[in-house]
Amino acid sequence: MNAPVPTVSWLELSRHALTRADRLGLPTTALEDWRYVDVRPLAHVPTAPCLPVTAVDVAAHRIGVDTVVLVDGAPREDLAVGKPMVAVTDLFALDQAQTAARHQRWLDALERCDDVSACWTLADLAGGLHLAARGPIPRPLHLVLISTGGASGTRLVVELAPGAGLELVISHVALAPSRSSVGIEVELGAGSALHLDEIQHGGDGVHLHRHAWLTLARDASLAWSTAARGGDLVRFRTEAVLAAANAEVTLNGLSVLDGTRQAHQHVRVRHAAGMTRSAQLFKAIADGKAIASFDGLVAIAKGADGANAAQENHNLLLAKTARIDTRPQLDILADDVKASHGATVGQPAPDEIFYLRSRGLSQATALAMLTRGFADEVVLAMRNPQARALAERLVIGNLGR
């Protein structure tokens, strides 16, 4: 008879994460992964009391499908709508075996962790969800994550069994200055497919999203599109591993920034096996004194012959005071692969504006049409039509109108 697996409590896990976070300290621009980020907002944790949240606060972000709401990391059953067809379990309600295995995995990851934002997802952990799909799920599921003030951590674990399929929409909403740290883990079984549309919108504050352990088995596919409005500091860190043949990942991202907002994409895709495919398209529009960056790396391991990877990053500066940095990278150790990358940073093309003005449009209208067309390419990649409409309204806003 096997001995019981020792279980580390949630409180002990949080303390381990806090210790690791203290040991790492706040990031600075001297760190390679943070070199493009204005890290000053990290020095101050909002201390305003958390605000009460009602159905009215959630209504503006609903898209008419089954909805699960988390407020400052904690699931709120009173704000949920519908009955999800995918198995949704409160992380704190998992059985002992699942909890022990998950905690041990997170403890091991903390020992190797070099990113304080990943530690905060556990150090400030207020709750989270485990989503499990055992077959094709015919209805989409919408997760609404609301931040109301202070510091909070959330963990989402998404597991698809072999052959399963799921369409998921995630909205991040800030009702008040907050520091929200969200960790999302995705494990895709053989032949499974996940379509995920993500929208970040809302007031000021720090929002740190770590999409870690995106692991794809044989014939699995992941399509993930993100539209972000930015904040005092918004950063997405994505790590995907294509672990077996015919696994495929598509990552799209859009940031539309004005004022002093900032948003950053830090992407790592690793082809660990041959005959795998990845495609990335990230765009940013920056006005005012906004800051955006893209730091992407595609790594193709030795022996991963037949891998196919494409990485694109295109950026539009609407003001001389705005800043966008880009660093696309390839690290190829295999011989027989297809890999490409490219990046552009520039202002709207004068000849295109001239052409539109020659057709009777004003300078402002011509510029708005060009920027909207630039942004729409990513939004149109979203699978869920209601998510596209939400991104059009909350992120793109009045571009082109």
C-alpha cells in the first residue's frame, strides 16, 4: 500500500511564495526580462479598501454565455450566470490527492522561479479555479476576473483530456487601482483543442499575467488572442511548450494605449519536438506618453526537425512622446526547420493618409481609419464573436469612428 502523499497547506504554500518573492526582490530595468518596462508602479501596492461588487458591475462585461466571476481572486457564485458544461472546481475544494500534486508542482516551480510576479500569484493567493474538459464542450465559458483594490493573486488551471475541446473567454476588469497577479496554466492532452480569447480593460493599477505551463501533447492545438487596454503597468508573460508531433500554437496580441498607460508582452515558445507549428502576431498602438514592448523568443530544440515557426510584431506610434520597443528572437538548434521573424515600429504612412484625404476625408478621420484597420487584424482573430465585440468596444474604442 502506497504511503499518503504529504500535503503542504495553502497557507504554507503562500508563505513559501512570499519568501521567494522577498528573495528575488522587485525587478529593475537591469534585468534582461524587464529592460523595457517602467517598473516604478511596482514599488507601491495600492492600499485602498476593496470595493463591493454587484451584478451591475459585471453586466458591462458579460457576453451572453455561461459566466463565472472571480472578485479579487475569489469565486463568487452569486454573480455567476448559467451552468457551465465544463467541470469548474474551486481550487480550494480540490481533493487531497489533486491538492498535494498541484502544491508540490508549484513548490518545485518556486525554487526555480526568476519572476517575482509568478511568486505573487501564490503569495497573494485569494482563490482560483480548476477547469477540466473530458470531451468536446459545445458551449463557450466566460471567466470574468475583477480587481477592486489592494493586492490579490489568482490561479487558473485548465486541463483538456485527449480529444477534448473548449472555447474560453477571459476578461480582466479593474474597478479601482489594484495589483492583480494572475497565473494561468494550460495542459492539453493528445488531439485536444483550446480556443481562448482574453480581454484586459479597466482603470489604473498593476496587472501581471503569467501564462505558464502551456503544454501541448501530440496533435493538440491552442489559439490564444489577447486585446489589452493597458494600465499603470500591464505585463503578459507567456511560455508555451510544443511537446509532441503535430502540436500547434497560435498566439495573437493587441495593445491600444494612450496617456501614460503601458503594456508589455514577454513570449517564449519552445518547439521540443519535430513536426510542430507555432505562429505569433503581436501589435501595439501607442499615443501620448504610453509605453509598450514585445520581447519574443522561439526556441527550436535539437532534433526538432520539421518544426515551423513564424513570429511577427508590428507597432504604430501616434505621438513622438510614446515609446515602443521590440525584440524578436530565434534560437534554432535543429537543421530541417522553417522559421521566420520580423518587427516594425513606425508612424502611420503619410502616403496612405494623403490617399484617404484626397478622397475627401479629414486628417483625423483618415488617421483613425488607418489605426482601426491596423488593430482589427488581431481582434478579428478572436474566435468568439461576442468577445470580438467586447474587444472592439472596450479596447479599440473610438478608433476609426
